[in-house]
Amino acid sequence: MVSRPRYDEAFKRSAVEHYRRHGGTILRAAQELGINHWTLREWIRGQCAQQAPPPAARTLSEAEREIARLRAELARVTEQRDILKKSLGILSHT
């Protein structure tokens, strides 16, 4: 039976910092560090959960303003999508 390697907290923190600092994929960072990418993924998730601030309480008027903003953005993006679909249709017939 193969035992899984154990890593101390300092190594975990430095591995997550390496991933964030150098960018790229989790797989690439894990390969550079010689660890399993699923392990690194869990470390990243764990640190993000620890560092995430609690959601801010909102008033009803703030929520309504955000809903209005999101609806306007959705309408704009929907219009852009429809224009692109029409353009694609015109270009594909030529």
C-alpha cells in the first residue's frame, strides 16, 4: 500500500502562492512543484474559503438597484448577441 505524502502548512501556503504569482494552470503549477494537481486545487480552495470575507448585508433598495443594473446589462448583452447572430447569418450566405 502506497502512503500519501504529508505536507506542512508552510509548504501548502508557498505552493498556493507560487500558483497565484506565476499564473497558468493548476496542472502546470502542480507539475512544477512535483505534487498532484488535485491536491493543489484543494489547497487553493481551502485558502480561498478561509480568506473570503462574509457577504455584506444589503438593504432592499441596494438589492433592487443591483437587479435593475443587471437587467440593463442583460438587455445590452442580449442585443449584442442578436446582432452577432444576424451578422453571422449574413456572412455565411455570401
